[in-house]
Amino acid sequence: MSAPAVSSFPISASGSHMGSPTMSGPPMGAPSMSGAPNMHGGPSPSGGPGSMPGGPSASGAPSFKAPPYDLISSFLVYEVNILILIILGAFALFTLPRAISRLARRSEWFHGHRLYSTDMSRRHRINISIRRSTNFNTHSVNLNTYSIFTHSDPKKAVLDLDGGSTEAIHTAAPYFGQWGQNEKALPPRPVTLTFMEPAIKQQPWHMPMVSSLVLPVSNFLSRRVDGGSLGLFLVKQLYTMFVIGAMQAGSSLLDFNRTGWVCASQLPFVYILATKNNVVGMLVGVGYEKLNSLHRTGGTLAIVAANAHAIGYFYSWSIQFTLFEYLMKPSVQWAFLALLFLDILAIFSMSGIRTKCYNLFFVSHVVGSVGFLVAVYCHSPVVRPYILVAVIFYGADQLVRTLKTRITTATLRPIPELGLTRVELSSLNDGWRVGQHVRLRVLSRSMGLLGWTESHPFMIANVNRTEEGLVLMCKKVGKWTGRMYEAANTSTYGESGKELGKNVRVMVEGPYGGLGHTVIKSYSAAVLVGGGGGLTFALAAVQELVRSGKHASVTEIDLIWCIADPGSLVPMIPLFTSLISQSTTTRLCISVYYGLAVPASAFEGLYLPSGITLEPGRPNFCKHLDSIVSATTAGGGCSGVFVGVCGPTPLANDVSQSVRSFDSRRRRAVGGIEFHEESFQW
């Protein structure tokens, strides 16, 4: 991306951008000058044949050689791209200390990149040592989530974690209905008895986020705007300002030739931000799904620039009655085709089509993006460096995605109380980190004629290196997940009459996303919030902390689960109880809140062990945060509190507001409070 040396500049007699010559063979938009015609392969109407570049003046003295207008445009967009890269480098520099602190542990080098299988028979089981006097006794940590299935009742009506029963036997209220805040005090935190004497702990090095060191700035930038943070909103506005400014710089009117350069110059960024193996995400420590809004912003700007570029030329040629003459040129015909592909991308990428007709969006996106690159490459040689950069990154992403894809056998089991299908992939038990997701494709006729063509993202619901392998909990929300649930209901039965599950071939790709450079084990406390099916994120995080034991700095954990029907809690009680009993070095509290009006008889025979509470209404996150901060500071914790939420956007907004409004003095005393969101709406 270095600008070439300029040896001479031909003169443009007219000074008009529509007739100025362009250059061929530029590296990344900084072309050399060969006196070639403009981007459409011929002189524009405003620069007639009498425009003789480089000619002498009337007095015979050589004229002053000014740079052609096209060269100015190419260098302007080149400099805008350099500015964008500098800003990206600054963000990467801010996250570098956290990256170093995470990668200082060698085990982090090999997780989060690809799925694979570890032979558990050759590895020691992970134990928590309990020392009494001089005797050593150990008990194995059981992190298997199979109890969710064994304690479910296949004859139960299918419940919706967020909306209620399919039989409509209850009067459902939305999560953010007119529920009163629960003003009563929280139940006392459970006392965990431990017999472990002080020992040398190999705890991870904690590196706080830069934003947590400047509270007024972080509080301001973390405000919620349009489903995301104000900081992300400002980044998108800054990006838009740079690109729009490049279109109009130095001219009171829109430069239609320069808009073509602007469109081409943004293609590498648009295509890089669209990849699953995102280079930008790797640099700044976030998943591709969190950069998707930037991809949409860049794509929108490229579409606007391309259409302005085409309209400007069509108008100019029309008023000079040369439109049909230019339409016969191959370069202009390729331009028409490129514009067609780009506008197809724009139409079928609208949110309504994207959410309701995802397959149509996906097919049009693939065909349109590939066809557009081919058409632009044939349309104008001077922008080919930009096209080649986009092709290289897009092709590399497809190659890596192929290498990260596994075809294996999965077992489908229905969980009616949770309204989801449990997917077990026992052949894959390692390679992912907490908070990551995979893309699942079911290769079975039970999914319908074209069901095998669909690939859907699901968060991994357990930790790695367990006997049960990789586990997904796929909520029944649409046709595809509904067919998968029905396929799981055709399971075979064992001698006890309990369903054994249905085995199907699946294609799983990943892992992707996750916490980036954040290491939950390095904090002093953690608050994990799940809304409905968003429990998977919190569940995997709690399992990781319980398994880490003394090797984690976390001493306090609050798990908050918001559901619609209290019946969803029943199959989870054994797992929750097991996690609490095995949390020997950490205090674990599990609070469940439900929003449906249910009769008192619904709770007959329901036993909740110590550490698990069930309450109606909406949780008061400020009280939970106050409780865990008080307990952490009382225990001497000063490495900060991690607050993670996975669920609907209103739930994330509520948790974010509670973190932002927390007392700044106590926030500094505990080492900061850092917020992380895993949203359903990508």
C-alpha cells in the first residue's frame, strides 16, 4: 500500500474531472501515470479531442504540469484508507496488553481455533484437591450436562423459554412488561465449606481494559444506542464521515468520477469485515459478529458511491447525446453488470428479508458479492488492486472455513421443559473457549428437502475436555429448529423406556466469536446473566470457573437466569446442584426469575437446594451487583468484576445500565467492572 513515485504529470486543458486521464496498474489505488483515458475506457464528454495534455503554451515556453484530476482522486481515497488503517492500529494497540496477558499462558495458544478430539483415557481427570490435616483426598469434578436430559419428561408440553407454553395454559407477560422491581433483600449468600489450606496458586495474570481505567469516558461510550454501545455508533459515524468527505473534498458538487474510486477503495474493508475468520477482529480482540454492523455500514457507503458514480456518467452522456455510443463499449457493459449485482446485494440485505428469508439473503449475497468482484475487475483495470485484495482475503477465509469444518455424528435429544433440542457431538471434545459458537448443518432427510443446505449458529453450552464432548442447546424458534426438534422426538427407546436419542450426520464449522482476549478466570468475581436460551453462555462460563478451582482468581459467582415459565427450571436443578456442591473454592449463587402467572400448586413437590432461589418478576441487577461487589471487597478481591450477559437486547440494555450507574468509588475499589454482551441479534 505504498504510493508510487511520480515522474511527470500530463496537463488537462479543460480541468474537468470528466475528461481527465486515468492511470493503469496502480498498487492499492495509488496508480502510476500513463496518460490512459478515464475509468470507462474513453474520454468523457467534457474533455473533447482538442484537449492535448502536455502541450506548449502560446509563447512557446513549456506549460506548468498539473496533476490530472483522476490522480488526485486516487491519492485522496488512498490517504483515507491509510487514515482508517491508522485508527485500526490504535485500537489494536489498546488491546495489545490484554492479548499479551492472555497468550502468556501457553494453553491459550491452541484453543479457540479449530475443533478436535482429545483421548480422555490418556489424560488425568481434572480434580480438586481437598486437604485435611496431612491426609489428601480428591474428588473428580463432574461437568457433564447429561442430567438436563435425564431429568426431563418427554411427555411434557413444549415450553418456550422466552414466551411461554405452546398450550397457552398461562397468561404470559413479556420480559419488559409492567413488572414491579423486587425491592426485598436478596437471600443470604451460601457459605461454601472448604478444607483447602493456603497454597501457591497458578492464577492467570489480570489485565484490565483500557476503558475501565477512565470511568467517565467508559460510562459515556457504553451508553446504549440502536442496540449497541455509543462507542460503536461513533465509530460508524466517523467511518461514514471519512468516506463521504472523500467523495466531496475540494468540490462544492459531488464528484461522480471520484465516487467510483471511493467505492473501489472500500471493497477490501467491506469484504474483510464480512469474513468469519476476521483479521480486524483478531487485531482488536472481538468476534466477527460484533463487527457485522461495520460491514453493513461500509457496504451501504460502497453502494451509495457506486450508484452516484453510475448516475453521474449516465446523466453526462445523456445531455451530450452519447449515451448509446458509450453503452456499446465493453467496459460500460461490465459496469452495468457490476451495478446490477451490487443493487441485488442492497435489496436482499434489508433487515426484513435478512431475518424472514435468510436463505434468499444468503444465496443472493454469495452470488452478488462474487459476481460484483468479477464485473468490476473487467470494468476498469485501474481498480484491480483493490479487487485483488478483497479476493485474497475472501478466498483465504473460505479456505480456513473449510479447514475448520468437521463432518461427524451427533445425537439429538428433546428437552420439552426448555423448548430446545440438545445436540451432542461426542467425537469432538476440545478446541473451543467459553463463549464461542459453531455453525451447524444437519445432513438428514428429516430436515426437509433443502434443510441440509441451511447452516445456523449455536453457542457451545459446555466446557472442553469432558466425556460428553461438544454440547449445543438449540432453541425451537423457527422452521429449521422446529424440524430438528421433531427429528429428536423420533428417538429410539432403551430398556428403561427412556429415549436414547436420534443419531444424525452433521457438518459443524467453527469455533467462532467468544470473549476475545478476556480471561474470566483472572477476575475476582463474575456476574453471569442469561435470558431464556442465553443460559448456554453462563453455563459454560460457570463450568470453566468450577473446573479451574484454585487456579482461578474468582471467589464469587452470581448466575442469574430469566425465564418465562418456572417449569423450565426442573431439568436444570440436578446440574445446578452439582455445580454448587463442586464449587469448593468459590461461592456460587444461582438466582432464577420467571415472568408467567402460575398457581401455587405448580410448585408442589419442588425442592430447591441451598444456593438456588426462584422468584417471580424482574431481577434487580443493581442489588445483585451491589451484593457481589460487597462480598468481593470484603474478601480482599481487587482484580475486578466480570459482568456477562447473553439474551434479548432489552435484557442486555438493563444489565448495561446497572453497570454504568454503579458507584464509581466502589467500582475503583474492586478493580473495575467490565461488561460483555453476547446478543441474539447479529
